[in-house]
Amino acid sequence: MKKTVWEKLDEKDLVSVNDFAEEYRLFLSKSKTERTFVNHSVALLKEAGFKALEEINEVKPGDKIYAINRNKNICAFVMGKKDLIHGMNILGAHIDSPRMDLKQVPLYEKDGLALLDTHYYGGIKKYQWVARPMALVGVVCKKDGTTIEINIGDKPNDPVVGVSDLLIHLSAKQMEKKASTVVEGEQLDLLVGSIPNKEEKEPVKGYILDLLKRQYDIEEEDFLSAEIEVVPAGEARNYGLDSSMIMGYGHDDKVCAYTSLRALLETNDVERTSCCILVDKEEVGSQGNTGMQSRFFEDVIAILLDKQGYSKYVDLNQALTNSCMLSSDVSAAYDPNFPDVMEKNNASYLGCGICFNKYTGSRGKSGTSDANAEFVAKVRKVMDDHDITFQTCELGKVDAGGGGTIAYILANLNMEVLDAGIAVQNMHAPCEVVSKADIYEAYRAYIAFLRDMN
Ligand code: MN
Ligand code: MN
């Protein structure tokens, strides 16, 4: 067995681990979507003295700056004593998580019940998302330019919604099916109402539309320009009889995003500029104007460089080339219930510290940027200098499956990038599990990286 973080913690450390985990648990519970995560991140940044990029005229060492992209993607900086052209130490993670999204025309009535049609987002085992309480979180953007925030199902007295599953008594045929088809995408429709309004042609749907109009001032057509995410309802919970873990929705990758952001908030007085970038759309390929492939990040760097007097295209390239990054995303925690998919020497374990993956990918590392050995050696040194417990790992046995991250996108900008992250059980299920010791150790690792990588 690998040595765990727990073994080195004294009484004082344990208090720090538990306090930090509790702050994360509460943050995660109210930040289930990329939009809510950005909103709550901005609150933390402002509290720590960060200013919006638009408010800044000149950029000096020690300045704390953030930039928001379309309410779904955010980056923040602590400016170093050296100019930005000498490069940054960057922490990156994604803040979108697998879920179901309402379709554009979602509401319909069938056989006396009102339902909302969904299209799932990211890779999910669909059978895990039925017969459980769900919340609706998102925005409805109206033609008059106003935006209505929706959050139904998370407050203690809210109703919840959900997707039904077939009763076991009548499941003889369903139980014969393969797991991939036992619940199909078009069956992921939410039951949302059952009271008829006799005045209406479609009475149950009509009742729901009246209710939406009264409570939220939404018309049926307004769903056309809405983004409403269907996410597991309720708070993340302490997990295990010893409360050593947290079970909750969206650890992938909000556990890495939160710890990276908190590390930046702790950072002052650095030689090289520190940066944290949190992106949307990783679970569907990182494309689009709020994903890592967006020009947003480079544009913000160009603006900061310009404010330091560097405005040539080569200056931007130099700043990026001289940068280095920990691209953090969750790793697959070894699970004694499913040992066959792991190769034990190169697996990640709950409680054994921050994970470093030299490479990701599938079928012969396809899709990976593969960190350079020289850079991995430098990261190892910083971690050892700060007594950070880390483990190296890959996503399961060779050819068992695989997956990618945002690492290659920044590596393509010619900076050094290493995949890092926190081990998680039940990845992409409605309730994922992480170790509190790993959360705290990752946070410490990120602080060390921001301060001492050069
Ligand atoms: Mn992820
Ligand atoms: Mn994922």
C-alpha cells in the first residue's frame, strides 16, 4: 500500500484538513453549474481584493486581477515582480460537470402527466440518473434582455423533480438489456406535474405554464433561450463512518477548480505571475467560446501584456512559451469493488495525495500531450521541498478505456503542462467521492507550485 496523507497529519493539521473540506463542501453544494461556480468564485476573488480587468488601467507587481467570460469561464492573476513576458505559473481546471440539460422545447403533456424533455451532457451511465431527487438550475434569457435565474430543488422547502425508472415487478424484459440501453437517452424526461387546469386544452401542461408565469414570469417560448441544467438535488455530504471523505455532485472537476482557486487566493508577493483558469465545456470536448479552446485566455494575456508595454505578437508567444501549468482534473480512484480495471503500481488511491499523470489518452496514449520528463522532475522537486504527498498514476489498465483533459490545449501553446488532480470514486455518477486529505494536499501542492516553480 502507498503511504497516505493521513499518517503524517498531527492534531493541528487535522483541524486544517477538516475546516478546508467543510468550506469546500458548502461551496460545492451551492455551485453545481459553471455559472453558479463562476458567481461564487467572483465573490471570493472580490473579498480577497481582486479587481475586474475592465477596472484596471496599468498593471503593477502584486496586482490581483480577474476576467470573466460570458459568466461560464473565469481566469484570475496575481501579478509577479517579473513582467508577464517571463511567463506564468498556471493552475487550470474545468467547472462543467456531467448532467442533463433541458431541451429547447422541453415541456409536454402525456397521459395526464407533465414532463420536461432533456438531452444529457457529457459521458454518463444513464441508469444512474433515474429515480433520484433532481434540481433545476440555470437561466432563462428573455427577449427584453432580462435574465431570470432559476434554482428549484436545492433550498430545504423546494420541491424536487426526477426521472422515473420501471418498477422491478414489471422489469423482466428491461433486466435482460445491456447496461448501455437499460435506460435510453430519450427516456430521461423529468416528471414535473400532475394537477390539471380544466380550462386548458392540455390541462396538466397548462397548469405548469400558469405556475411558471406566476412564479418566474416565464412564457413557454422563453425556454427557447434558456439554459437549465438538471443536477442532483441537495448538499454534498460527509462520507464514511469516519467522515474522511465527501460524497457529492460535480467533484469532477470542481474539486480541482476550488482548490486551485483557493491556492491563488492565498498567493502574494510572487516572482512569476500566478494564474488560475477555470473553464467550461471540458466534458464535451473543450470547444466553444467558453471552453479551453476559446481565444479568451490568450486575449486576456495580450491585454495584460499591453498594459505592461508589450504589444507585439511575439510578446504573447514569449509569455505563453515561458509559462508552465498544472492542468488539474480528477483521477480514477482505485476501487476494491472493481480491481480488474486497474494496474496497481500506476493507479491512484483515495487519501494518498495529489495525483500526477504524466500522460492521459486512450489506445496507446492517443490524445495526450505527455509532460516532458524535465518538467516532471522540476514539479517533483517543488513537491518534495514542501513535503507534499503525491502519487503518480494513469487512468486504469492499458486499453481498459481512457480519457482526456484540457492539458493538450495549453501544451499546444508551447508551455510546459503536467496533468494533476484528485482521485475520485464513482466518476461521472450523480454522487462522486473524494478524500478530504487529498483535497487539502492538492491545495497545498498548488500553493507550492504557484510560489516556487520557475
Ligand atoms: Mn474532468
Ligand atoms: Mn469528466
